[in-house]
Amino acid sequence: MGQSVLGKCLRLSRPYWGLLALALFLSAIASALSGSVAWLVKPVLDDIFIAKNYIYLKLLPLALITLYFLRGLTTFFQAYLMRMAALRLSNDLREKMYDKLLKIPVSEVGRETTGRIVSRVINDTTTVEPILADVFKTLTLEGLTIITLVSVAVSRRWDLALLSFTVFPAVAFGARQMSKKARKTRHRAQQEIANLTHRVNESLLGMREIKIYRQESSLLQKFRQELWAYYRFLLKVTKYREGSKLIVDLLTGVGGALVLTYGGFLIVRGTITPGDFFSILTAILMTFTPVRKISRAYTGIHDAAAALERIEEVLSYPEEKGGPRKASAPEKDLCLARVSFKYPHTSEWVLKDVELEIPAGKVTAIVGPSGAGKTTLVSLIPRFYDPTLGKVLLDGIDLKEFDLASLRGLIGLVSQDIILFNATVYENIAFGKPEASREEVIQAARLAYAHEFIEKLPRGYDTILGEKGFSLSGGQKQRLAIARAILKNPPILILDEATSHLDAVSEQKVQQALEGLMQGRTTIVIAHRLSTVKNADLLVVMDHGKIVAQGRHEEIIKRCPLYRELYHSFSRSGKVIPLKKRRV
Ligand SMILES: Nc1ncnc2c1ncn2[C@@H]1O[C@H](COP(=O)(O)OP(=O)(O)OP(=O)(O)O)[C@@H](O)[C@H]1O
Ligand SMILES: [Mg+2]
């Protein structure tokens, strides 16, 4: 397990192998220098203290200073380089995951709640990061240090050295058991932190709902429970981690006692000099710190393994796939051929055997009660979803054959839930056409009847909109989204209740702008307001996922009772009524 994680990390960090190799080389020097410290103990004791040799007295302190200085320097640089590689690796992973998120199909996003995905991109990569910086460093540097120290000890007196090293297998075993337990608990803790992230996110997004339904105390209660669970898991992890240190400490004592007894016996018998003895003792005592570090690193590997697994899961999400064909502006109809659809992981058919020809360059209006499947139907056109059965054809060619970017390049969309990005008003509009000039952007805003309110914002077009555009009203957001679509100037235009949030006066003006925009474009309008719909070239009435009538207003009003009902209730009230409200 440990090895495979290391292997994976090494493979992922291929671009930084140069850095790692340099760091490794420095590690080797640093550990050799550590070994020399133990080596020097013998001449210090035997030649200075016992033989009273003055030359050594002058040389050795200098050697010591040089040694420690060099060791410090090499350790510093190797740590710095390792960290550099580790940070770059985790940034690479973040970038890869983010890139992946931008490519996964809309249909996959429901599978994971957003909070969890966010946690994977940010937290899990943070957990993987130390694996190169600390774990790999520890394994190489401390591993090499142990090897040199052992060599020094063995070369001084092999049987005494071996005796004291017999405790190592026991240390390794104990640490391994503990780290296994720690890993499991750590995994649970990571899940718990993902839940916490999710809850905080959700609470910010749903602030209004929480306040109006007075959920504060019950949410706090849940949050507290999750915090406690997290606390307990982490405390357990600490127990296992510190427990493994305890084992190492205990065995250190035993090892020391063994060496002292046998070594003392050898000195008394005159087999070895006190210098030999203390040199070995220093080497052994110096090994315990690296051993402890390695055993801790082992736990670190398991933390990282869990995180890496979750990262890989994100990286293995399927990506959207388009075909090879470049899409061009439609000349004939946009055709839904016997399309049925259900959302992934659900059982209910949301569209049932829909047969529809959307005429090129004309306006098609879709009406129907809330939940009829209107939004679902139009989301098949940019291939946010693909039909479960049947096909969508553009100029007689299955949408799946088109290159996604070129297909989507043809489509302008003003959706029901408008998302504004955390950027300036200007950038939010220019989203529709990044290469547009300032004049074009302002012109689009004027056409969408947005220029006036934008001018009044604190910094005009340079005002930064908060997350999801908190600072704008529903109607203002809609006008920005319309400006975005106008700027893109697409041959296919989808308006999903694009003017539902506007007051009657603004709506009329935006409507005029939109009518200008619809000229000569394949336009699909979903409207709850029938004024828009009456003049459409083709009117489609949907109910429960089926098309119940299609044609012109004058025909349908005679044939379709549902439409008649909708229409009459609209006329009776004398003002525009969203159908959605009627049904509730
Ligand atoms: N992402 C989704 N996953 C699962 N079911 C969904 C999803 N989106 C919509 N549905 C379901 O599909 C059905 C049709 O929804 P759709 O949004 O297409 O209706 P609509 O006609 O646009 O309604 P409205 O007028 O309220 O916008 C509804 O029953 C809804 O619950
Ligand atoms: Mg809808």
C-alpha cells in the first residue's frame, strides 16, 4: 500500500524528477555527514580525552564546526527543493481536477454534492502535498542517515552494533499496526471535514431559507454533532500516532540498556576502547530519531493514500465527448426525433416520445405547466444532456457527431437560473465574446436595456459582482444575461423565461430588443407569459413530458383545451400571469 502510493506520487511528479534527484543527492551528503559525527566520537574520546593528543584537540573542533555547517546547509537545500516539488505536484493535481470539473458532463454533477467536490480539490490535495515534501524526504534522508549510522556502528564493533539493532524489527511492527488503525480513522475524519465544508457552503447559499424557516438552531445542532464526530476521529488518530511513538520510546530504552550492559562488559575486558563504545552508542542513539520520523511518515503515507484515492476518483470522472464534425449555422430544421429522456439515476421519464421540428430562422415558443419538461427539452440542444432514447438532429445530422465547442458556439442561452460570475459587470457580459471591444459590450448592454442601471452601479461596468451576483436584482441579472447573449450573436438562441423577472415596462423594452435579436435566428422561447408566445411562428404546448399540441396560436386555441385554459386565465386577469403560478 505504502509503496504503491509512493510509486503513484513519483509517477505524478515526473516533471520534477530533476528537482527530486538533486534533493536526493543533497540528502545523501547530509546523511553521510550525520554518520561522520558518530564516527568522530572515537577520536575525540580516545585521542583527546585519553591519549591527550593536542593536534587532535585543534583539528576536531574545527572539523565539528565544518561538519555541522555543511550538514545544515545541505539539509536546508534538500528540504527546500523537496517542498518545491511537492507544492508543484499538488498544484498540478488541483489544476488537473479543476480542468476535469470543467469537462465533466452536466449530468455527472448531481452525483456528488458541490461541497464534497470543493473539498476534494482543496483539502485532499493539501493532504497529498506533504507526501513528497515530508514523507519522501523523510524516507530518503532519514533512510540514508540510518544506513550510514548503522555502517559506522557495525564497522566499530559488529556484534555490539547488531545486538542493539535487534529491537528495530519490533519497532517497525508496532508502528505498522498503529498506522493501519490511524489510516482508517483518518479516512473517516476526512469525510467528516468534507461534510462540514458542504454544510457551510449550503448554509451560505440557503441563507434566506434558513432564516425564514428559522432553522438556525437545528443546523447549529447538526454542525456541532459533525464537529464532535470530527473531533473524536482526530483524537483517535492522535492516540494511534502517539501510541506508535510510545512503542518506539520503550524499545529505545531496552536497546540502550542492552548496549550498555554488553558494551560495558567488553570495555572492562579490554576488547574495545571507550571511544569505540561511545561511537557506537552515539550512532545508535542517533538512529532513533530517524526511525521515529520514518514511522511517522508511514502514517502520513496512509493519509495521503486515502486522499489520493479520492483525487483519482475525481480524475477518473467521464468527460464530455463530441464528434469530429464542425457545426455551422443551421439551414434546415433542428429536429427532435422520438426523443425520450430521464435524468441519470432516476426512473421517471421526463420527456416522452417527443417529435418536434424547430424551424430554422424562426421563433418557436414552448409553453406548458411547471414541471412539464420545457427546460429539460432545451437542455438537449447544447448537449447538457443526451436523449435516453431517440436523437436530436441539426440539419439532419445527429448532434453527437459535432465537435462540442463548435456546436455550443452556435448557441446563445439565457437560462432560468442565471449565474453571474465573480468578476466585473463588463467581464460578465464579455463572457459571451471575450474578444469583443468595449463599444460592442456597451452596445449589447444598451440593447438589453441594461446600460442605464449599470451606469448607476458604484463603479459602472467595472463593478465586481459577488458570488452568484448577489448585488443585482433578478431583473438586472436577466438583462445582463440577455446582453451576454446579444453580444455572442449566435445563430441559435434559447430563452428560458428570459424576461420573467422584469416589470411590465422593462419587459416590453427588453422584449423589443429580443425581437430584434430573434430576427433570422432559430429561436426557442420558453415563456410563461403568453404575450410573447402569440406571435411565435410555431407554438408547442407541453404537458407531463409530452407535446400535446403544436401549430400557430389561432389553430391551437381551437384544438387544445390545456392551451385554451392557460390562455383564458391570462386574458381574464387582464395582465400577464406566469403559468407556473396558476398550477400551484
Ligand atoms: N437535474 C435533474 N435531475 C432530476 N430530475 C430533474 C432534474 N431537473 C428537472 N428534473 C425533473 O424533470 C421534470 C421536468 O423539469 P423541467 O425543469 O424540464 O420543467 P419545466 O417545464 O422547465 O418547468 P418550469 O416551468 O417550472 O421551469 C420535473 O419533474 C423535475 O422534477
Ligand atoms: Mg424550466
